[in-house]
Amino acid sequence: MNILKTGLGAGAIAIASCMALAAPLAAEQLPRGDAAALGFDPDRLARMDMAFNAAIERGMMPGAVVMLIRDGQIAHLSTQGLQSPDGKPMTEDTIFRIYSMTKPVTTAAAMMLVEEGRLILNAPVASYIPAFAEMQVATGNENADGTPETRPATRNMTVRDLMRHTAGLTYGFFGAGHARDAYNEAGVANPELTAMEQAELLASLPLEHEPGTTWEYSRATDVLGAVVEAASGQSLGDFLKARIFDPLGMVDTDFYVDDSAKHPRIAEAFPDQAKIGPFDMFDPRVRMASESGGGGLVSTVHDYSLFAQMMLNGGELNGTRLLSPKTIQLMTANHMDGIQPGKYYLPGPGYGFGLGYGVRLSDGNAPSFGSAGEFYWGGAAGTFYVTDPQEDLIGLMMVQTPANRVPLRLMFKNMLYPAIVDSRVD
């Protein structure tokens, strides 16, 4: 093994299942292999497709694309249902908003700069964005005039904190608190803000936690994107294109879809399932100032599989090396020692957190099948991916259904692993 070792139902739309030997599209793709030869039971894979079709018939989402990769080959690829409620069939090249699946990409970009000596993991964020020099932490109390009471932070926020969500930042839509209220009042989600403008605005607001103490899902990776801009001298979009997307052949991955010829390929959710917290899903057809390193990319299953395989290969794909194997090992190690999990610990029971990824700590103690050392993340609109180095396995699920993302992810993982009949784990 490598790295880490060197549709709709009969009355509507039939399942469109594109199996391993289907003709490739124009974009760069991984090679296709035989599912049985790669250790999968074809009948169990068909059972997984049937489960997704049943979920589509129940109205959980318009459609889905599922890809399984083993030994660097596509073992299974199915497209089911509709790309959007308007009736277009789901296809292999459907473009999805991947939201927080952007985070591993931005983190990988930052780690390139770490390898080049242009970023230091334990350096203060203020070394790159001076506005973060004197941060205040919300105490949970109010001043006499009703404004949030704050105190000076006792520790600098570091680049590593941004990567592992221990920076003290938050999102404006989890729970309630003075920091969250301040985010909403300040308009940090305004898509007309550039990455640097948003970062400097966040620096002017109180932190939810003392840096380095508590895991809280947050806009930290958005700030990391601004750090990449400061260290590289490029916009985040330009850096990602030059250093990751173009070298890997990810032709359909970007912050926006500027080519109008691609617009009909963009997936959409059912209208009553399209809210992410208080927000509507963003429209990638309309270019705004925002390039969100934490949640702004769109991609396809084929494009993202190239990034995922590069990570599993230890930083290399098809002779192009982006990162060192030791860097991948550091990113996918657990960085949670001494850190409180916080109220909304999204990695879940049985998982730690690395740099940009949830990391499974053991074979047990988790609500789904998996192996110790697997790393994963997903997006708010439903996309999800998992990499299992022990099984030399990548699983990708692409859907657009913010409302049903959690049950679909559990279903995917709990049907993916039982389809393996030739396990590499002793």
C-alpha cells in the first residue's frame, strides 16, 4: 500500500450507474479498475446504490454521486437521481458546492508554505496579519452599557490553531454567545469582503475562547486563507490554482464558475432543504469578492478524487509532488492532546482532529465503520469524503442537501465498509 505507505425509482428516473469501465470524461481522472479484483463485493456495492436510490425516492436529496477508490483505482462510481430539482440527470461531471471540504485544500496550501519556510506552524497569526496582535476574549458577562465584557487573551493565536480549530474563533450560527452575536452584528459573512478584509474584521471582534484551549468549529480556515495570501503574495484563488488545481488537473474546481457553459452542470438542492443555518447556499455563478478558505470551493467527484489520492499517496500524484509524506503524516495525526472538545465537537466520538481533518483514534468508539488512522471531512451542503490508509481506500459522496447531510454520511460509511470483502487490516 501507499502512504503513509510509499434513479429515482421505477415510476420516475432509473438509477444511472456509471461503473468502472465507463468511458472517461475530458477532465483528468484516476484509472478505473474492477471492483471484485480490488476487494469489493459487487452485490454489496449494488446494495449501497439501492440504499441511495431509496433515499432519493424518500425526498432526502435530488440525486447523488458515489465514488470508491482502492489501490489508486476507481472501483465503483455511481450516479443516481437528479442533478437538481429541475429534472437534469445526475452525471459524473456535476459541479457541487463542497463548502468545508475546502478546508483540507486550504490547509494543504498552507502546509506547502510551511515546507518552504514562509509559514511557521507555531508562529503567531499576528506575524502575518498584524491586526491579530492584541486579541480580546469574551468573558460571558456584560458591561454596564450592555456591551460584551472582554479581557486580553493570555496566549497568541498561532497558525497551528487556525488549522486545528483552536484559535478561539467561532462561527456566527452555532448556539448563542457574545462572540457569536458580535460576528452577526459585524456582518462577517458578507460575501463582498475579501479574505483579508474578513480576517481583519474578525480580529476586531472578541474571541469565544482563549487560543489553544478549546476545539470550536469556526472561521479559522478563512483566516488561514488570508494568511496564505499574506505569506505568498497571491490571492488564495490564484495560489490554489497554480499550486494545487493545475498541477493535479482539477479543471472544475474553483471558488466560482465563471464559464457559463458549465452553469448547467451545477447541482442544486430541493428549495426546502437548501438552508445552511440562517443562510441560503451561495450561487457560484456570481463572482463576489469572497474567496472563503473555509467553505467557498466548488468541485466535481473526479476533481476532488485527485486531491484525495494525492493525500493518500503521501503528497504525490502521477509524478507531481505537492507535499512531503512527513507533512501528510503531521496533518493526519491527532493534535488534540490537552485541548477541550467544546460544546459542538464535530469530529464526533472516537475521533481526534489533525490539521484540517478529523482523525479516527481507534477501530471502535465511533458511530460508524472505519479504521484507526482514517481521516475525513465533509461540507455543509452534504458532500463528504473519507480516506483510510490501512485499507488503501477513499470514499467520496457528493450530494446537495444541507438538511440531510448527517444521516446520509452515516449511511454511506456504514454501507461502504461492509462492501469490502478483502480487508487489509489484520
